[in-house]
Amino acid sequence: MNKSILTRMLEWFTLHPQSHGMSYWQHLKFAWSVAAQLVMSVTVFGLHGIVPAFKIPKSLDFEATIYYLECKNKEVEIYEVAPSS
């Protein structure tokens, strides 16, 4: 049975989030929050590379970034086991 083009397009936006127990909007918020954190970290490290005297804030150093990503990964694990609402 052929799926309509609209159905296939909607699946592009919903299948992956659903496989992690999230709605599209929850997934978007999650992904953008991770992206924003990484953009800030990359920017600070890039500035530090150009101007070594520029200090990297503790909230964006390697340890803090790794901790942030580990916490976000745990959020995904919680979504995956939590019942859908």
C-alpha cells in the first residue's frame, strides 16, 4: 500500500522523536538546547584559540560540557522509558 506524500513527509518529522518517546516539539526543544550549549562552547574555545589570554568560563569548559551532555542523554533515557502522554 502506497503512503501519500504528505504522510511520508510527516513521518520525517515524527518517527525519530517518537522512537525516543518524544513529541516533535519536545525533540526540537531538546535538540536546540544541546545545539545552543555546544555553539556557546565552540565559540568560547574558538576565541581562546585566537586569543589565548581569553579565559574559558567554567560553565563552558570540557568537564562542564561533558557533564551537560551526559545529563541531556539521561533525559532522553527517561523519555524512552516514561509512558507517552
